[in-house]
Amino acid sequence: MAAAAPMRIGGATFDSPLLLAPLAGVSDSPFRRLAREQGASGVYTEMVSADGLTRGNRATLDYCAFEPSERPIGIQLFGSDPGVMAEATRLLCDLPAEKRPDLVDINMGCPVRKVVNRRAGAALLGDVPRIVTMVRRMRDVSSVPVTAKIRLGWDGSSRNVVDVAKALEDAGASAVAIHARTRAEKFEGNAHWEMIGEAKRAVGIPVIGNGDVRTPDDAKLLLETTGCDGVMLGRAAFGDPWVFRRARA
């Protein structure tokens, strides 16, 4: 793993494939700094409400704050309205350079009921035209790469990860991260890594794998078996951020 090539997402360079996933209630600034100190090559904020940003909500704005040592960093937005998502992206890109993120990520994977009931998170996977419109409108106003974190689909009968990944690429997304479970599976059962490989073979943008990566050996195996460009560690890093350092050894 130590010899792994750097990964580029648009103009952002990550010195290894190992990233800290966005984790609601966990990936705040102190935890992100700890993950970077322990070897994560990049980090993401907790998911941030696009509606809250556009309304100027102070608490929402605070979620977007970060220290220079956290770079490269992505701010992950969630929402369902392409216009609101685009306006939130514009606001982030209009920030002074020292407060501007290195990329803006779209949450298309959150399985939580209160999120999907608002047609956000994993609910977006059932509306590919909306995804395309959202990414295009965000790209039109963004000075940084726009990416997305998705799941395999809504449930076992609608695994559309390859179609979604291709649509994201066609719409202008610079990378896609894939949690290898459906929304229905949430965090249960085994991750279906083979479908990350299918998506990787279908697109030319960087693909980042996620799901059931608990150890350095898991990270190495995911990279080798799927050909993906990066690995996101989420729950495994919570309580054990040193996993990044072990994986880089």
C-alpha cells in the first residue's frame, strides 16, 4: 500500500488511495485532523444541508469549517432540489480561498428514513434524470470538482450502480464513491465488492470503493480485486483512526 500511486480528482491530489468517509455525527474537524495525522490522504465533512446553507443557517455553516491541515477536504452536501444544490455549491465556491473546499460531494447514499423521505440521499438513486440535472447545475457554478457518494441501488431488484456511475460521469462528475450495499441493506450483510468492479470498468473517472473495509488487508484486497482508484474507510476508522497508518505501512 505504501507504494500506491497518488490519486487525482480534478485539481485535487491525494497522496494515497486511503480516504476518511463522511460520517454523520463522527467526522467533525477534530476527528478529521486526527485521521489526517494518522495517514488518511483526504477527508470529508459530515453531510451538510444544502437548504440550510442557502438559508444562511449558522449551525449549518459551522459544519463547513475546517483547518488547513485537513486538506484535501470535501464538503458533502445533501438535498433533493438541483437548484438549491447548485446555489449551495456556488456559496461554497464563493468563499475566500482559505475557506473553500477542495471538492464538493453529493450524498446519494444515506439510507436514513428522514433523509430519503425528503427525496435526498439514497432516494436520488431512483431518479437518474434528477441526478444528471443536479450534477450539471452544480458543475456550472463550481470552481472545484463535483463528486458523488452512492450505493448499489435502492434494493436488490434495482441495482443500478453502473447506470448511475455512467450518468454521473456524463453529467460532469469528477469521481464517484460507491458503498457496495443497497439502501435496503443499509449496513447489514456483506458488501458486494464485485459491483464496484463493474462500475469501475464502465467509467473513466476515479471510482472509490467503500463497505466492509475494516483492516489494511481489506483495503488492499478491495483495490486489487475491483481495480478501484481509492478506498473510503468509515465505521472502521471510528474508534481506530490508526488504521490509516497501518494501511500505509
